[in-house]
Amino acid sequence: MVQQQVENKWQHFVGVICLNLTTRQQVKRVLPTFFKLWPTPEIFIDAEEDDVKEVIKPLGMMNVRTTRLFRMTHDYFTWDG
């Protein structure tokens, strides 16, 4: 399960965005690399968009997903949950 690969709420949100319109098997192959490079939102927010696109490319919709991941991360910093 994808939930077994996440360590915090932000990583859970990343997993949800990645799961949109793709399979769990595809996401399970991508998340370990993603979280190795960007384990926290503080590190991810400074990532280069092209690097993120390259990592999530196997999931498809890499431009849309990258935009959503950065938007969610920005919102995460002001979220009171």
C-alpha cells in the first residue's frame, strides 16, 4: 500500500496527488525516489520543477502533477491542520 511509504501528512498528500488517474503500482515505484530526494516540504519547496517532472514522468500528466505538488506544498505551510 502507498500509505506504508509515507512518514508524515505532507508525504500522504504527495501520494494522493500522485495517485490521481494512475495505478498504485506505478506510484509505489516513484515515491521512494521522490521521498529520497525531497523527504520534507521544506526541502521540496526549493526543488527545480524540471527535476520533479523527471521523477514523476512515469505517472503521466507530469506538468499538472508538478503544479499541484508545488501548490499543495505552499498551502501546507499555512495549513492549520
